[in-house]
Amino acid sequence: MRFGVDEAGKGPVLGSMFAAAVRAPAVAIPAGVDDSKRLRPEQRQDLAATLREDDRVDVGVAEVTVERIDGDEDMNTLTVAAQAEALAQVVRDGDGGICDGGDTDADRFARRVRERLDVDVDLRAEHGADETYALVAAASVIAKVERDTHVADLVDRYTSMGFDDLGSGYPSDPKTREFLQAHLEREGHLPDCARRSWGTCDDLLAKQEQAALEDF
């Protein structure tokens, strides 16, 4: 059987990263599946539901939490781990497939994922695989829906606390930076959903410390 693997949420400063693996016959992949970035949210949700409801389709999902991201492992290693953890939930001996390359060296990335599996599979990695292979695109849809649901939960949590907008969660988003700054000023610390090891958070904490010194 063939499979595809991809992740979502590698770059944001807020929230978890998710990886998904989809193992299925080609005929089970619904029409309209594409790289998740090319699809509207409602399209992704409908496709993810269709995939999950099909008995011919096996889906595995792995979450890498903020706490884990802020640990000792780099993001390439965490991406390897996430894809392997998702894949381990569905793959069997003799399967073959492709993962979206999460490293500049796609062959190295594939080898690292394969080394974490307890089964013998034919696994390759390609950059942009979610744009080329339907199974990887399907995995990207599942991962993105998981990430979107996670972010929606964060929005509900923090707006209920009186914060206006979390933005996209990416460091370059002014609304995300404004949210982090507002939380830091009001609560005295960064929100639990923030990846404190990211440079964005370091910058905000440094500015807060400098302001405190100036006030002193």
C-alpha cells in the first residue's frame, strides 16, 4: 500500500506543529485534494472529513507541542520525529510512499524518518511533494485541518480572556506580535501557546527587560 506524509505549523511562533500520514489506495483519494495551502478552509475541512470517513483510508496524526518545540531538539529533528510518529500509526511492512522533505537534503530527511520506524518500508522524501503527489497532498490537508482546529481553540481561549486577535501565528504578522506584546504587558509573561525559543519572543522579552532597567 502507498502512503504520504506532511506537516503543518512548522514556522509559526504560536501553538503546536502537526504531522499527518495517509495510507490508502489511489482510488480512495477524493477529487479536489491539493496542497493544503491552495485550498480554502472549508474545502480542507470537507476533504479531511471525507478521508477520515473512508474505511479504505488510514490516517495517523502526531502533535508536537510548544513545550517540546522549546526543548533541546531542533525543528528539523522534531519534523522528522513528527512525521515518523504519524507514519508509525498506519504503516505496515512492505508499504511504500513519500514524505514532504523537511530538510534541505531530502534524502537525509527520508533516511532519518525511516530510521525511527519499526517496520520495513520504501520511503522517499521530496521537496514540494504536497504539490505533486495526491497522498502527500491528502496528508497536508489532514495536518492543516488539525493545525487550524488547534489555532481556533487558542483564539477562543485568549479572546475569552479579553485579547482581540492572535493573527496568523507567524512571526511576521503584526497582529501576532501585538498579541504577544499585549499579553506580556498585561500578564507579565508570554502566553503558554508561545514558542519561547523563537527569536520573536526573545526580542519582546529583551525589550521588556530593557524597559524595566530604564524605569529603575
